[in-house]
Amino acid sequence: MVKQSIFGRIAQLAKANINSLLDNAEDPQKMLDQMVRDYTNNIAEAESAVAQTIGNLRMLEDDYNEDIKNARDWGNKALAASRKADEFRASGDAVDAEKFDNLAKVALQRQIAAENEAKGAEPAIMSQREVVDKLKTGLEQMKGKLNQLTSKRNELVARSKTAAAQSQVHDAIKSIDIMDPTSEVGRFEEKIRREEAKVRGQQELAASSLDAQFNQLEDLGEQVEIEARLAALKSGGAKPALGSGNNSAAASSTVEEADFDKL
């Protein structure tokens, strides 16, 4: 019953579809780790069961070989006793001849018994050999599955680590992406742009203020020129320069054209 249970477990595990099991697993790596442990434990149990089964087979074979040897030995003894009986009969000793004939008969009986025991053991030996062969095959398949599981597990672990590393690199690159307005660099750049715009505004404001001051200076210089020429007229000096009338008009907006007609 124990051997049959081990054999059934070997057959079930050897036929397991690893890819199908992984597809239905929530955590393939944990499942593979558990399967590796289960396979390792079952292989150890299977090896023990196979070793025991092989041991039982070897005992049956030893008994069978012993029966064959006994049958052959009893056959040789029966032949020797029969020949001895013939010798005594040829010499006229009927009593000893009868005695060795009886010994030959006993040897033949024991030969037949040994042969029957050997024949009776043959079906059990054949069946046990089939079981051992199947167990060995299943055990080799389990070892192959274990290697497959181990390789698959190592592959998944490596892929998982690679994916995690790629994710970290991606996150690091994203955090320093200058085109990303949500990144720290993007926010810092936006702050600098605002400061630069403020400076440009201050420069424009300062420039407009200087223009106004220069305009005031020009107006003041024109007024001084007008006063100087007026003083020159009163003192009988040079005549006013051509075109200075426009400047005079610009200098005093309260002077009317009709006032000139009164002169």
C-alpha cells in the first residue's frame, strides 16, 4: 500500500504541467519555491521507496536463483544415485540398487519442489521488476521536473530583480526630467523664469523713467534759450534766430496770435 501510494505520487508529480500551474498562481515565485520543496521531499521519499522495492526484488531474485540452483543440484544427485543403483544392479547387488533408486526418487522429488518454487516466484519477480522500472522512470522524471522548476524559479527571480531595477531607473530618470513640469527641476526652472521676467520688467520701467527725465531736460533747455533771446532783444542785441518763433509758441501757451497785431 505504501509503495503504491509513493508510485501514485511520483506519477502525479511527474505529469504535472508546471506552466499551467504557474498561470493560475497568484504569486508564481512563492508557488515555485513551495513546489521545489515538495518535489525535493517527495524525491527523497521516492528514492527510499524505490530502494526498498529494489531490495525486495533482489531478495526474490536471490530466492529464485537459490531454487534454480537447488533444482539443478537435486537433479545431479538424482542422476548420481540412479547411476550408482545401476552399478549395484549390474554387479548383482539388488538391495543396494533398490536403495540408490529410492535415493534418486527422493532427489527427483526435491528437484521438482525447487522447480515449482522457482516457477511460483517468476510472476512476482516479473511484476516487481515492472514496478521497479516504473518507479525508476518516475523518479528520473521527478528529478527532471525538479531541475525544470529550479531553472524556472531562478529565471523568474532574475526577471523580477531586473524589472525592479528597471523600475527604479525609470523613476530616477523621471524625477530629473527637465521637461516634466511636476518635477523638482521643472519647478525650479519655472521659478527662475519668473525672476528673469521680473528683472526685465524692472529694466523696462527704469528705461521709461529715464526717457521722461531726458524730455524734461530738453524742455528746460528750450525755456532757458527763450529767456536768453528775450533778454538780448530788450538790450538791443542780435535779432532772434529764424525758426525761434515756433519755440516761443511752444514756450508760452498763453500768448495769442492777435497780440502780435498790436505791435
